[in-house]
Amino acid sequence: MSSVTDSEATVIAFINTIRPNFDYMVANTAFSSCLFTLFVLLLALSTKESRRRVVFRLNVLAICIALTTSILSGPSNGKAIVDPFNPVSTNVFIAASAFVYFPPLLYDSILLTRLLALYPPSSTPPTTLLKIFAFPFCVKCARVAAITLIIYDIAKAITATTTEIFSQEAATVWFRNPNMIAEWTMQILDNMYSVSLFLYNLHDRARPLKSGEILLTTSSQGY
């Protein structure tokens, strides 16, 4: 009876060990499929003129990097499930981690380029550009430092001698690492700043057009 109980405990422990990697693989597969579909639609619905724009090329680059991340994370998580006591090499895991954590900086920078449509560098004073882009630039520099420390912590976790130690270290890096929390916080602030400033200026510049349409409609009705 005790041997059966020990076997059940071993199986449960094994399932708990590989569950994070399994969940990540399922989510990664679903999001990769969506990105591939989005990539095909982006190419199918675009025109020759839109393909020449920098924003289109940056979007294509972002999707390609995300797909590369999925390809790299597949072997890392798959081997942790199939052969948990012999994980992938440190170099492969560090490369996969870099592709996971650094690309959001590129995605947020693409969002920031929308502000250049409202503030063209050719017609905007340098002081105004400095005031607008100083905060996101400082935030991105801080995010680079935080992500570098995160990858360093992950590298230490993957070089653990046993699966149990590796799982504990990985959980600490993912859920309780202060650098991870700082990166998430700065990413939220970065996105909120770019989106809020863009929408505010877009609304502010569209207001005169709406006022002109109202005046034109009123004059037409009076006539």
C-alpha cells in the first residue's frame, strides 16, 4: 500500500513540475497561430503604397520576432516536459529568454512612433521633442536594465543541478522577482504614456474639424 502511495506522490510531483512548461506551450501555440494568421492578413490586405511605409515594416518585423520567440521557446519547454532531468543548454535557454523579454521594447517603440505623425521632427522644435520623448526614453533604458537582470536570474535558474531546484528558481524569477515586477510596472507606464498622449493630441486636433463641420452645417441650414 505504501508503494502505491509513493508512486502516486511521484506522479503528482512530476505533473506539478512539468505543468508550468505545459501551460506555457499551450498558450504559446495558441498565440503563435493567431500571429501567423495576422501576418498573412497583413500581407494580403496591404497595398504597395502601405508596404513602403516604415510602420508596416516595423509591424512585420515585430510579428517575425514574435514567431521566432515561439520557435525558440518550443524546444525549451518541450524538453522540460519530455526530459525534465536533462534541460536544454544554458545558451539556448538564454536566447529564448532574450527573445521573450526584449521584443516588448520594440513593440512599445512602434507605438511611440505614432507620436511622430503628430510631432514631425522637421517642423517640431527640439525642446518640444525633448519634453515628449524624454520620459519614454528613460523608461526604456530602465526596462533594458531590468530585463538584463531578469535574464541573469533565469540563467542561474537553468544551471541548477536538480529539477526541483530549477522549478523553485523559475517560480521565483517569474512571480516574485523584483526586476520582473519592475519591468511589468514600467511597461504599463510606457504604454499608458504613449497611448494617452496620442489619443489626447488626436482628439485635440480633431476638435477644430468638428467645430468647422458644425458651423458649416449651421450656415447651410440658415441659408
